[in-house]
Amino acid sequence: MTPSKLKFVRGLFGPILVLAILLGIGYGAVVMLDSLPAHASVKALSMKFVKSQNATIADWNMTLLDNSTMTAIMGIVCQANRPSNNCNGMDTIYYTSTPLYIEPGQSMTFELIGVNTTTPVWEFHITFYGWPHDGAPSNEAISLAPAGAPTVEWLFYNSTSNTIIQ
């Protein structure tokens, strides 16, 4: 090959090779994460109005699905307040007979007390812990929360269009 053809081939295939390597590593990491034998994940299914407390505060039901391979022990749910850059913890009422955890493939509905309704889009941070053992967690395990790091799902709800963005 002549030097000009070699430069052309290197100039053409060099960036393609770099992109292929970068994308391959990125997709490989996602595939590896999804194929792990145990990982915790929840997905929001619905939000439903319960009652108003006043013009800016209301109570809403949230339904979550445990779409992971392990039981999810619920932690704190907070609503982000972007102007003040904080996340206000919310009181919750659980309706299940054994509260505070969701088994894989199951859903849970609970009430969020005091949702700030002053903006049309609400941001919730849902904290939960994976229970990497067979069987349901005991009340003691739930109250102590597993030693591992919590997982946090960010959920955005558009109250105007009644849509969940996750």
C-alpha cells in the first residue's frame, strides 16, 4: 500500500475501531449488570390522588413493582425540591399485611402523605435495600436495613398528563 492509501485506511478505520471498543465496553457492562444473579430494582406503576390537605399539599397513592431478582426492603421516600436543592422526606402508609418490602414480581401500593403539588412535575427519590436471602425478611431485618448500600430510584411524575417518567 502506498503511504496515502495507508493514511486513508487508518483515518477511516481508526475512529470506527475506537467507537466499536467504547460501545462494546458500555454495552458489555449493561449486559453484565442485567445478568447478575441478584440485583434490586423497583418500577413505578401508578400514582393516584387520595385527598387534599390544602391548596398546595395532597396525599397520593403510589404503586411500585419489584422488577428485580431479589426482595426490596423499602426505605425513605422523599420529594425533591429543586429551588432549595433538598429532598423532603415523606410520611408513608403501607397497606400490605407485611409492610415495608416487595417480593420479586409483586407490587405494593402505599400512601405518600404531604406531596407538594405546587409544580406540575414531581420528583421522588425512592430508597430501598436488596434482601439477598431466601424467604421474606423478618421484622428485625426490616428495621435494621441490610448492611449493603441502598439503591435509589428517581421517579418523575407529571400531574398534568398523569404520566410516570422513570
